[in-house]
Amino acid sequence: MSKIRLQGPENFGGFSHDGESYVADEDGVIEVPPHLPTEVLVAHGLKPAAAKVVKPLAKSAKGGEPDPVEPGPETEARDMKPAQKGAKSAKGGEQ
């Protein structure tokens, strides 16, 4: 059975309904069955939570190749060939 993820208000720890307790995680997110009445959820200040994002492990953590480095000013300067750093212009070179 699927559950609905809801975000509780600040310092929300959970609630109970019809003798069933529902406990929030450390971020105040709680998963409840879809059969709970909307009025009960709203009365406890619950709102739809953001989707749960599961980050995949980096290849380096799995023992594969390391993740590529994002290009930026530091990597571009490091990766430039010496001839490119002081390249002469086509009109007669540096002066």
C-alpha cells in the first residue's frame, strides 16, 4: 500500500488518529496511509512534502572511475597548454 508524504509544522513530532500513532522523522516529514481524512491532516498542520530524493553513489565510492571535474576557471587555467597562455597574436606577436 502506498503512503502519502507530508511535512509537519516546526517542531512537529507526529500525531495519532483512531488509536494509530504516526511519527515524523527528524525533518518533520511523516508518511501516512491515503485513507486518513484530509480534515485530520489539515488540523495537524500537515502539508504536502517534497518528493524523497535518493542520491546515487558516486562511481568513486562504488570502486569505479572518479566523477569528472566540472570545468571552471581553475581547471581551465590548469589544463591550458603553455603555448596557449602566452600565445602571440597573428599581427606580429607580443610587444
